[in-house]
Amino acid sequence: MKIHVARNNQQLGQFTADEINAGFASGRFHPSDLAWWEGAAGWVKLETAPGVVVPGGATPPPFPAPAAAPAKGKGMSGGMIALIVVGGLLVLAVPIIGLLSAIAIPNFVKARTTAQQRACIANLKQIDGAVQLWALENKKSASDTYTLNDPLGVLAFLRDRQLPVCPAGGVYSPGKRVSDEPTCNIPGHKL
């Protein structure tokens, strides 16, 4: 892998990590020089480039010893808490994802159901508005009946002359009379 090196807003060239490490010893490179390599998010200090070792730099602490296993019958069971060593850092990993999923998934389902119900009610309001406009334009009374599939009837007053679709897969039905609201066959989807 080639590492681009720059100092004072001027590029010095492309080098391997071994060439850069040798350049530290000769004074050609400084830890504060900037570096970029393919895959890097942007220019960073040269001392942080992969494979680059700054002479006299800090040495990492000793690798931690593994934790002793709990005595039989004591301690955690079922992997409640796991200790994982990643890159010299001790990370406490708790299987919280399962817990969060158990809480979040039902809430997502409820939110989706509520959104579908609200969208269906908005569709029913649109249909009812079209029915009322149709009745007004055609001098119909509140006791007259209507259908939802006549292209010259209520459909003529809906967008694109099409009946909206219930987002939960329900089926819309006309009210018994002009004064009655249209309905959806899914429970809770009503005006």
C-alpha cells in the first residue's frame, strides 16, 4: 500500500510504510507530517498511518490477562455479559440488542398499524368528499344510494378517477345512502 505524504501544503510523494519508517530515522519525515492512503477518510497525521512506527513513540500497555472463569454454579449464565478484547481495548458487550429488539419491534409494528389506519381514514374522507360533490352536482338527496365503481359517478370526483387503496389491504364499501359514510372492512378503519 502506498501512502501519500505532505508537509506545509506540499506533497512529498508516495511511500510504503517501510520507507516512511526508515525516513523517520533519517529525519526525512516527521510524525506531524500529513498522510493519506486509499480508503482513508481524509488527510491525517503521518504517525497514525497503518504500518507506520514512530521511533521513540509510546509503547502499548501489556495485553490484559483473561478474566478467570466463574466458579461452577456462580456468575453469569446464558452469556448475559461478555468481555471482549478488541485491539487492546476492553469492551463490555452486553447482549442488549435482543432486549432492544423485544421493545422496538412491537413499537414499530404499532406505529406502522397506526400510520396505515390514519392513511385509510384520510382515504375515506376523500371518498366521502367525492360522494358529497357527486350528490351536489347531480342533485341527489341524503337518502339516495350510490356506488363506488361507476366511472361517471363518484369516481369522476376522485383523483385519476380511481378509488384510493387502503394501505393495510382493506376494501372500501359505499355507505347505504349519500348521508352515510363509506367504510373499510378492517376494524378501526372508519371515519
